[in-house]
Amino acid sequence: MILNKIKFRYIYEGYKEIYDKENAEVGDPGTYERLYNRKKSNGPYGIWGHYLEELYIESIRYNQETKIIHMFIGS
């Protein structure tokens, strides 16, 4: 099964790299008043909504024909 072959650590490291680059370039934009949601940043990725530690993998689908993995990352 393909899930046995996926290195979930690589998914985390990829997201961490994106968040680290964003924070290095523009810093932490903070949260909205009376909410815990992350404000949208003006960095190269425009991250908004959640911080890295709030994310988790909700589902993974693998298309055997196209060899493409589709992930749904939730919070």
C-alpha cells in the first residue's frame, strides 16, 4: 500500500520550510482580534488562517494511474 511508503516526516518538513521562509521574510503577522486565526502575511506564500502547529493531515489519496498524491491538510 502506498501509505506505507510515504514519509510523513517529509510532509512536515516541507510545510516547516515554507513557514520558516515566510517568517524570515515578513515575520509573524499575528492573529485577528478576538480570533486565534493567523492573519494573512505579505510573504512569498501568503500564509493565512493557521500556524504550522495547528495543521494535521486529514486525508491522503493516491491515484495509481497518474501517480499523483492528493493531500487534505486541515486544522
